[in-house]
Amino acid sequence: MSSSDLVKRQSESPWVEYGELGTKYNSVNLCKGFPDFPPPDHVVEALITAARNQSSHQYTRQYGHPRLVNILSKMYSQLIGRPVDPLKEILITVGAYEALLSIFLGLINPGDEVIIVEPFYDCYPPMIEMAGGIPVYISLNPPEDSNQRTVSSSEWKLDYNQLASKFNERTKMIVVTTPNNPTGKVYSKEELLAIGKLCRQYGSIAVMDEVYEWVIYDDLSHIRMASLPEMWPYTLTVGSIGKTFSVTGWKIGWVYGPKKLINPLQIIHSNTVHTCATPIQEASAIALEIEFNRIGKPDSYWKQSAIELQAKRDLIIKYLQTSGVNPTIPQGGFFIVADYRNINWPSNDTIYSEKSPGDKFAKWLCIEKKLLTMPVSYFYSSSNRDKGKNSIRFCFFKKDSTIHDAGRILNKLQVKVKSNL
Ligand SMILES: Cc1ncc(COP(=O)(O)O)c(C=O)c1O
């Protein structure tokens, strides 16, 4: 018996291989995007309270548990400055993953084009292709000298002329991740306005993956596309409780947007997943209710965790800089990308199988040096993999001791002598 044609067109996600590699070589793991320490107490308490509530243990409303959609409606109505209908304009999903899948399956027709900004979270293209869509890529460009100095993720830029040239009457949507995974770029208002203008001009949807909306550094603000003038009818915004409360195992996500765009997704969801786990939705609602009341206040978990994460970011930056691995300083999110071209390593060895440029270095680092990271080339389309070939991605949402362990490994790497650079 053979697999479906749909599966034949897909390839296995690199996370599987890298996860196994890390376990096999018992490496310090800065690969995947989750903390290696416990979630906040009030979030754990919320789950215990939810578990004690007898009504939490049976099916709940298909499109989202009432208590959860109500608090999300309250929160986003305030954040984007317009009412968001809890029943018609929000769908609760199995993580942000299912939110994205329902967007693509619910709205794309075969032959529709979907612009993806590279580097991107790797599930977008296979999902778009499952729906019959055609991914069209445009890259964020780092400064030319990013291997010679520490740059900011704000310096990774979109070329507006190139962006405009990607839009046409077949452009169904554009997928934008802000804060970005892997670069940590937080899109500026000017950039979002430019994207939004093109969406309005071509009647295309802005699919905003904003799962790291609360993880913003250096007093910067996260700007929600849905809050910008005239953008509500064109915008679908994706969120994740896993990223919001550092509980990635909870796998509850959502998408909010205008009724016309949400309804097709509700249909896809009800015919596939049907309904998400009730106790986790109840717990998510309890935790969000607590956090909603302290947005911007000193005791806000989101505020505190961004401060804590910024310190972790700065810690890993120091290690990278002293090791000669040039980082891009992220403005938000859990990740940092860094250029390893200055490192002396046996790049001619053939012992590490290489699926993508950068793969070889990441495997060498894991197998020989016991540090697991992710090659940035996997965040590019297969035709543009080379653009990520000189960088690897680190997740710094880890205990300080884990970052110190990684730092000691980084500090032992040898920098090439200048003439070899
Ligand atoms: C940009 C981005 N979108 C979506 C997801 C998936 O989120 P979830 O775990 O809620 O499905 C992730 C997970 O790392 C992510 O980084």
C-alpha cells in the first residue's frame, strides 16, 4: 500500500531529524522554541482549577469554548480598537498550527498565489500546497556586512518594489510573521502599512502570524496589522496560548478576523478537528482573564517574561560575540540567528550528510561539540536555501545555566585566522 499523492509531494519536517540528533548525542538543546523550566504558577493553577471543574471534561462549543472566546474578544477588542465578535470573529484551534491550516484550507483555491516572506516558519509552504495554493517567495534582506558586525533584526529589510512586483490578481494572501521566527524582526508601522496597502489594492488577505506578540524587547511596541486603518476586512491574525504563557504543550491557538473570513475556517475546523480540548481551553481562559487585568502593569507576566527573556537574549549575544559567531539582535521572539562564517571547522569532511547548506555545520556542532541548534536554511524555500546557508538559529528561552553550558561550548570554537576569512 502506498501513501497518498498528497504525502508524496511533502517531505518530513527537519524538526524530526534534529530532535533525534539532539537526543542521540545528548547535546545542549537550543533548538526548539520552548523553555526548559516550569511555566508560571498562575497558569499551572488555572489548569488545576479547570481540571476540578466537572463541566470541563466534556465536549465544548466547536468553534471555541465560550469562556475562552469571550476573554479573547474582550482583549483583542481593546488591543485593536474595534469590537471583535466572540462567536463569529474568533476560532479556537489546536495550536497556531491548526489556525494556519484552517486559513489555507478554508480560503485558498487551486492556483491561488500566496506570498511568503522568507525566512519563514517552515509549516507555511506544505500547508499552502496541501490546499492547492502556489507559494511565492520574497526575502527579508540582511545588511551585506552581517558577517562582520552585530546587526539588528530591524536591519533585515523588505524591498518594497520587489514586494509590489509579487502581487497580482491571483494573490490570495500574504503570510507575515511578526515578531519573526527565526530573525526576531518586529515589523515597523511603515512596513505594515506598505504591505497593507498592497493587500487592499489587490483584495488579498494579510495572514499575520503573531504568536510572539507579547515577546518584544527594548521598549519597542508590537503593532497589530488588524489595528491599522482600513485593514480589519483584510486581516486574519493568529495567536498561540503555548507562546503566550510558555506552555507549548497545551496546543491551543486561535485566529481572529472579520466574520466573512472566519466562517470558512470554522467550517474546515468543524469537519476536521471538530472541537479542541475543553480543560485546556478553560485553563487558557482563566489565565488570560488574570493577565488581561494586568496588561502593562508591573506584575504582568507578559511584561516580566519579556524582561527575563531580554536578559537571556543579552547573555547569549555576549557568548556569540566573544566566540566570533555574529548574531542578529532580535527585537522580539525566542530566537537568535547568527552567522558562523568566521568559525574554523572541518567543512570539507564528508561524514555529515548534508540536506541543506548549513546542515553540515549544525550537525558538526551537535555531534562533535554537543550543541543542538537549527540551520537557518530550513527557514527558506528550497530554491532560496542558500540565503540561509551561513547561519544557525538558537532558542534562548532556556535556563541561564543551559545558556552558560552552550556559551562554554561556543567559547571553545576556533575563529579562523584573518587571512582565511
Ligand atoms: C511563527 C510560529 N507560528 C506558529 C507556531 C506554532 O504554534 P503552536 O505551537 O501554537 O501550534 C510556531 C511555533 O513555534 C511559530 O514559531
